[in-house]
Amino acid sequence: MTAIKHALQRDIFTPNDERLLGIVNVCKAGKKKKNCFLCATVTTERPVQVKVVKVKKSDKGDFYKRQQTWELRDLTEVDAKDASKENPEFDLHFEKVYRWVASSTAEKNSFISCIWKLNQRYLRKKVEFVNVSSQLLEELPKAEESVPSGESQSVAGGDEDALDDYQELSTREEQDIEGMMEMCEYAVSNAEAFAEQLSRELQVLDGANIQSIMASEKQVNILMQLLDEALGEVDTIEGKLSSYEEMLQSVKEQMDQISQSNRLIQISNTNNVKLLDEIQFLVNYMDLSKGHIRALQEGDLTSPKGIEACINASEALSQCMNVALRPGHGKLMAVTQQQLLFAELRDTFARRLTNHLNNVFVHQGHDQSSTLSQHTAEMSLPKHSPLHRDLLRYSKLMEWLKNTHREKYEGLSRTYVDYMSRLYEREIKDFFEVAKIKMAGTTKEAKGKFGLHGSSGKLTGSTSSLNKLTVQGANSRRSQSSSLLDMGNMSASDLDVADRTKFDKIFEQVLSELEPLCLAEQDFISKFFKLQQHPTVTPPLAQPETEDTDGGTQSRIPPQAEHRQSLSSEKDLVRLMMNKIFQSIETELNSLIALGDKIDSFNSLYMLVKMSHHVWTAENVDPASYLSTTLGNVLVTVKRNFDKCISGQIRQMEEVKISKKSKVGILLFVAGFEEFAELAETIFRVAERRGDLDKAYVKLIRAVFMNVEKVANESQKTPRDVVMMENFHHIFSTLSRLKISCLEAERREAKHKYTDHLQSYVINSLGQPLEKLNHFFEGVEARVAQGVREEEVSYQLAFNKQELRKVIKEYPGKEVKKGLDNLYKKVDKHLCEEESLLQVVWHSMQDEFIRQYKHFEDLIGRCYPGSGITMEFTIGDMLEYFSSIAQSH
């Protein structure tokens, strides 16, 4: 085994700077016996790496090769299988379990002991040794643990010698031994003589060392004497240092006393500075000048200078009251007295301000100077800008009141809303009464009939008289009723146009007066009551939900969300106040719309356009404003009335009855649709949105189509094709002229229906002038269709040449002309004059007659070839007949 170790060390481990410390001859358990060696090695360079290497003999020669290597730090368990009995098997647990069988139990124990020592020396790792005898796992010698780090190399080397009997010589050692052996040539042949010579040389060296030590004794004595003198000097220096230390101790005590005095002085100065700062803070921030106190107690709230002084005083008072006191300030009597003084001044000024503004609101609510008498002629609402301008001077004081006295602020808000709602209700009611009178009739007539007395034009008529006026106005226009049937009975007279234009102007004037009034009032409320300035607002018309004991609102809402929520509540509050102030506007507008709808249901078109425009304008300014919301609600009513108007027209179409004794002509609702479309296109020419009109167009045109067919089917006097042809031609002409984009499909459909029924009427009518000839050739075509060859038709008894000649002789040119003349008269009776389709129909009949003539000639040529049979008249004769008949009539 020693020779193998030497060979492995030389061939495998020395080239890799490794030393072989333990080896065992093993084979894998349970398999074919293939021997190999497990080697425990360490590297010669630091840091030391400990490895377990599997070495196997090469198959091609006698040299060994490294097959597999494991790091010792990866080893987790060593299992010796049995600690009491001799068993050569053992397991090593790396990334997996490797099972080995050693050549002998002694080699196995020696290798496990080597592994244990290497782990203890280099790794100190927790490796489990299972089923291993305790004798193999002895602790390292204590001397090894106490050796300094600098000597660890030699200790390690000693242990390694114990681990291994063989230690390879270094290069220098080999050179020295070779030199000695050269000097003693007989060293190899006579080892005893060589050993004796070495012993003699060692004795000579020992003697030289002893002499050298005895020669240096004198120098050692001199050195000891110098050390004694040095110790004496050290004692002298230590004495002097002790005396110095005693003197410095007294100086230290004096300096400590001086330092203590300075510290106390510094503390006193610091306290005095802090006290001065506190006093200056209280004097600067909690002192209110006498001028401000006088302004709060006796300031004039009517003059601009007095209001400005009160504003400055209130702001100064707020600053004093809202100052952030430092801990302990509240316990000072002077601070408590100032706080009581400020609270008293706040309450006094809040009471004075509230009483003054209440008087202003009450006076304005009962003021009769701005009645409608000044605005009757031009029908306008009084402007409240002077009042707003005067009150806006108090806006900063209102903001102060809002932040300091919420209850009084809320009371002022309720008072303003109460009195202003009464004032606006009177003004708006009078304004709408005049507007209704102007809509239903002239102002002069209204004065004579319904109680407008005197030059002031004060409206004294009751609601019942206004209702009478509404009914009379509606009845007076019943002859001008706004249904499609009535519009079909008449052309839009100048009176109708004038009345509708007058209504449109009045309605536009009403909206134009209301819009600036509402916007001005909403702007004033926002500015005066400061509903868009402060971050948190409690609605003045509703009690706050929760309130802290100190007067502040408790909330855990994030600042951004709280800001958004407050802005939303402010807008809701403004809208609530506007609803209460102008609570009568929506009612009056709905009443005015109902009156306009009673007067003329087509007024809903004007109202829809005007209302949509004003809603669109209001939404662009502020989509959430009171004006936008109110006009939007009224617009819903207008749209509902418009839908009712359209539904009424459709219902009247469905209920239409025609006379059985007169020809139909252009139906009333067809002409009425034309008038409606012309009127609607004129009204909606500048409208922003016309979606409602387009939907109404589609509903109406479908109803017109359906009811035209219904009337045509019920007509007894006029042929169905004529009714369909004339009315759909009229519809096609109307849609082509007006160019309504949403009805393009219906325009094409009307043209198609008109063309189809024109062709049908022409074909059916032309069967009468040449009735027998038509029947004859229909029979010929029937025989051909049944399978009779064309050239054999002449052999049929009913269709031979003699029968053909007989039928042709019955229609000479004179008779044909006479028949066409009668046909012209009959067509003239069927058609109406309004649509002027007689010449169109007559021309179509001429084309159809020529087509039939050519068809008859073609049948004669194919079925009666070589017979020489021809018609009694030519195409030229026919053209002359049609032309002369048309000219004669």
C-alpha cells in the first residue's frame, strides 16, 4: 500500500499541488468487483481545500487516472454500518449515497479516522458519523488547539506525519543528502560508518554551540546592569509625575466650579431669551388694535369706508383667534382674558352684521320700485345688478361669518332665499302673464278684454281670464289648425307665417330674458356666499352631520378627495338655493309651452329649436348649473309635445276618409307633409341638433306611404294606380326639392313606386282601345306557349288568317283615333290638375302603344308568314293621332 501511495502522490496529486493523506482500496457494493481507490487529499496552497478523490487504474496500461472528485464540505454523513463488528462496508453521503466495500476493515477504519480529523482541522463542519467506534473519533490534542496561528503550519505538519508514515523530501533536502553522500562515498556500502561520522559531526556542532553561549555571558551581565539603571530612572520619573498629578487635581476642581457657574449662567440666559420670545409672540399675535375694536363694535356698515374698516378688523380678529398657541399658553390668565375679549367682539360684530344684512334682504324683498310696470312695453325682466353690486361689498364679511358663526351664516342664507324667492316669483309671474297675452293676441286686444288698465299696463286679470284668453286664442286659430290635413287644405298664409314668427320671437325673448337673470343670480350667490372659495362647506340650508366639540369637522377623507367632495357639495348647494329662489320658472315655462302648443301644435318645432339651442349654450357654460338643469327638464317637456304633435299627425292620417263621388287627387296629408317639411327645414336650418326632427321625418314618411296605399286600395272613383302614381310623384318631387338627407332612401322608394304604378296604369289603360286585337294575340301567344309551332298557329280554327283579317278590319285608323280620343278623355278625368301628369301619362301611353304595335306586327310575321296581312294603320299614323288628340285638348 505504501508503494501505491507513493505512486499516486507522484503521478496524480503532486502535479495538482495536492498531498495525499488517506487511502482505501474499495469496490462498489452489490456489483461486479471493480477495484478503485478513495483518496483523501488537501491542497498545498491556501486556502486549503479538502477533497475525496476516486482513482481508478486505466484499462490500457498500468497508470492511474482521476475518475471523480467530491469536496469534503459537501459530505453530510459517514455510515460505517456496524461499530462493534468488523464490517468492510461503509457509505458516504454527498449529493447522493455512495456505497463501498473496503478491502479490509482496518483500511476502512483508517480512512474514516482520516476523514474525521480533516473535518475537525479544516472545516469544523457538522458531519454525522453513524455506526463508527468512539475510539476512531478521538479529539485532537489540546496542544494543537492552543498553538498560535503562526505555528499552525508545523503542527499541521506533525499531525500529517502521524497520518502518513511517508513524507516526501523537498528539493533542497534531496540536494543536501546527495552532497553528504558524495562526501562519504561509503555511506551506501557501510551505513554504520556513515552514521558514526554523522554522530561525530553532531557532537562537534553541539560543542560549538555551548562555547558560543559561554562567550556571550559577559554581554548578558552588562545588559542586566543597564536594565537596573533604567528601572531606577523610571522610579524617579514616576515620583515627579505623582507630584504633578496632585497639583493638577486642585486646578481641575477649580475649573469644574467655574464650568458649573458658566452653565448656570447660560441656562438663565437661554430661559430669558425664550421667555422674551413667548411674550413677543403673544403680544404680536394676540393683540388687537383699538381701531379694530372700535370698528367691530361701532363700525358703519353702510358706507364704503366703514365696510372696508370692518373687513380689516374682522380679518385681524380672525388672525388673533386662529393663532396656534404653544403648549402652556392656555393656562396664562392674560391669554384667557384675550380669548374671552375676542369671543365677545366676534359675537357682537356677527350680530351687528347679521341684523344689517337681514334688513337689506327684507327691504329688497318688499321693495316695489322695480315692478313690471316699467318693463311691460318691451317685455323684459327687472335687473338686480345694483342690488348685487351693493351686496358684493359684504362678500368678505360673509366669508368671515361663514368661518366663525356658521349658524348666523345659515340664517342669513335662508333669509336671502326666502325674500328673494318672493320677489322673483312676483316678477316672473307678471312677466309670463304678459308673454302669454302677447302670444294669444295683441297687447291692445288683451288690454281691452282682460283688464290691462292705465298706462302702467298693470295686469289685473285673474287666472281664469288668462285661461279664457288661451282657449279663445286656440279657437281663433282652429281654422289654421296645425295638422297635416289642415295644412293640406290650405297654403301657408301670410297670417299663419306672421303668427308663428311672432310666437317664435316672443318665446326667444322669454328665454333670452331668463338666461342672463339666472346666470347673474347664480354668479352672485357663488361670490356673495363664498361657495367656491373655502375648501370645506356646510350647506347653509341643512344642518351639518357631525361636528367636533371645538367647532371643526372631523374627517379622515384624504385632502384631494375632500376637496373634490366639497366642490361637489358647493355646486349642489348653489343649485338648491337657485331652485328655491326660482322655483316658479319651470312651472311658468311649462305653462307657456302648453299655451303655445294649444295655439298651434307646430309651435313645438319653434320651441324645440330654441330650447335646444339655449340648453346647448347653458351646458357649454356650466353643465351642472341651475339654468342648464332647468332648461333640460323643460326641453324634455318640449320634446314630449313635439312627439305628441307627430303622433297626432299620424293618427289623423290613419283616420282620413275619402269621398266616394269625387276623384282622389293629391291626398290632404301628402300636401300637408310637404308643408310640414318646408316649415321644419326653415325652422331647423340653423339648429345645432336635428336628431329629433330626423326621427319624426322617418315616422311621418312611413305613415304617409302606408296610408297612401290604404287610400288607394279603398278608392272607388279613381283607379288605384292613379292614386299611387300621383301621390308618390308628389312625394318624390317634394323630397327631391328639399334634399332631406335622412329621407334619401324614402325618396328613391317613392320614385320607384311612382314609376311602377305609372307603367301599370298605362298598360291597363291601353288594353281598351284595341281590346279585341289584344284578346286575339293573347290567344295566339297562349297556343305558342302550349307547344303549338308558330307557323302552325294559322291552321288553328279560332286563329286562322280569316279570323285575323276580320279582327284587323274592326280597327281601321279612324276607329283607332276615336278610341284613343276616348282614352285621353278618360285619363283626363282620372288625373288631377295639381300634379300636371296628363302629358307624362299620354307620352307613356304613346310609347307603350307603339311597343304593342311592333309586337303585333312581329307576331303576324312569325305566325302568319307570307300572308301579306298588315294593320290598317302605321306607326306614323299613330304618332299623328296622339299628337292631334293632345293638341285638340
